[in-house]
Amino acid sequence: MSSDRDALKADFLAANGLGQARRQPLTGDASTRAYERLFPITGPSLIFMDQPPKAETAPCPPDATVEERRALGFNAAYRLAAGRVDAFVACARHLTGLGLSAPRIVAFDAGAGLAVLEDLGDGLFANAIADGADEAALYDAAVDALAVLHASPPPTVLGGEDARWPLLTYDGLALTSAAELFVEWLPKLRTELAFDAAALAEWEAAWAPVLRTAEDGAEVFCHRDYHAENLIWLPERDGPARVGMIDFQDAVKAHRVWDLSMLLHDARRQVTPEREAVALDRYLAAHPWLERERFLADYHALGALNVARIIGIFARLVVRDGKPKYEGFLPRLWAYLESCVADPALGTLRDWFDRHVPAEARR
């Protein structure tokens, strides 16, 4: 961290009455953000978010063409939001406006990439369950919170005058980029794999109907990173508000099964088939107009794409970014993927994996 960045952060805190707060660095994640816990002289602790704008390529302009997005880089083509502070602020306000629990925004400077947030505590779902919390109650609440989120028509633009952000659609280019992560990065981790031009053409053709389903079904505000290490248990609150949400700055307008796949195909902790079935039944009960078989078919198809995407991302984190811990999550992800493609409708995809990724490479 440069001295200039340190000075900018100190000035921001001082300007917002927090210059004397004690600062405690928090463990980082797979992103370019950094967090600290602030302990003001008076009042509750707060969270200090540092997202250096220059650490990311440009976000997607709402009216950009496919060619322009590809030229701008990975974020514009695939990720869309690029982790911006104004996106976080706008999404947080949308979530709290629905009665859900996102951090209250205490202060922010979008241009500087800095924000001070309400501290929702350390009760991540993964930790709370490990410490003895009732897994069923937490997952039921997480599904109920999604039901609230997905029930509200997604706005085209989020936030107010001081932090406006477009809610872009998880579209064909972004979805194609998601699928490409697998075939680009897994062979760099599993060097015994090599996908030739024919295999890549088959890959693209196999995913084509899945991508159409995903784009045609884009109709809800999608958190996009909804899993047990981004959800905080707040038992003192009521109903769906017991689910504290963080890391939602990459939100998009997408198919409703994306968030369910993130929750139930969790790379970092095992979600059993029994827990998955209960959660899907609960979500369907909250949406009685959904046709069950169609919904489950979409969940399996888009779940397979989501898991393949994450395998590609984790391979990249290991190979490019030198973060070996992510390799340890791959066996669980392969098990989720194999469960998804067991759906008879996904026989073409299942056959591709069987021919091109032997069992010994699925580790």
C-alpha cells in the first residue's frame, strides 16, 4: 500500500470524524478490496472498505457494444460492475429499502474508493454453523431473504444522486465469458488437459441453450455472490432481516436460480443434497406460480454453468495469483457439477466432461 493511499485514507477518516478511531486490519478475500474494523472513541465499531479504483479495469458502460466491452477488458465483458464503491452503496440502499439487512452507509467517497459501513459483526453463516447454530434455521432464513429480494421488480438504476449505479443484465457476452473461464484456466492448473479446437467448438455448442435460458430468464435482482461466507447471522433481528448481506457490489439483473446456486453449490462448505432439496422446496413454496420441473431444469443447467465458472476462477486464483488454498475447494465443486449434469436434459454437457476431463483430473 503506497504512502499516498495511506494518507488519502487517513484524510478521509479525519474528514468524517473518525481520525482517532483505532484501526484493525481484517483478513482479505479473493478480491482487490481491503477491510479494517474501526473502533471510534465513542459508539459501536464500524467497517472501513478500501477499494482502490485503479486496481480494477473499467466497469461496463450501460450502452457499450460487445466490441467496446471486449476492448475495455474482463470487467466490462463479464463482471460488469468492477467492485466499485458507488455500486456497493447503491445496492446496499436497495436492499435495505426492501427491509433486508445490508450495512448502513456511514460515509463514502466513490472517486477515492473508500467507504465506512455499519459493522454487522463476525457471525458469518459458515462460522455460526461451525459454532453450533442451527444450520436448518440459517438456510431457511437465507432462502426467505432471497424470496423477498426476488419478489421486487429490479430497478434499471439503483441508488440516488450521490451514488447511482445501473443494474445491468447478466447477458450473453457475460455468460459466454463465464463459460470460457473453465476452458481457459483449468488446463493451466491441470497441465495434462488440452482442449483442441474441436473440443472448444463442442463446448460452446453444448452451452448455447443454457446461455439462452439464463439470458431469457433474467428477471430479478441477483446478489451474485450469495453464500455462507457472505451472509451474516443476525438473530436479534426478525424474519429475513436476520440475514446480513455483504459483497453484493457485482449485482446484476439475472435468472433467479443464480443466487440459489451460489447458496447451495457453496465451494467453501458442504451443502448436502438433503439441505439442497429442502431449500429448493422452500423457495418454490414461496413462488407457487413457478413450474417446478422447469425451475429445477434451469437450476441444474445454470448451476452447472455457475460451478464450471467457479472452477475456472479458482484455477486462475491458484495459477495466476498464487493462492493455493483455492485448489482445496475443487473436489467439492466437481461433486456439485457432476450432480447438476446428471440431469438427463444435460446429456450433451455430461458427455463433454466425460470425454475431455477424465476422473483423475477432477481433483
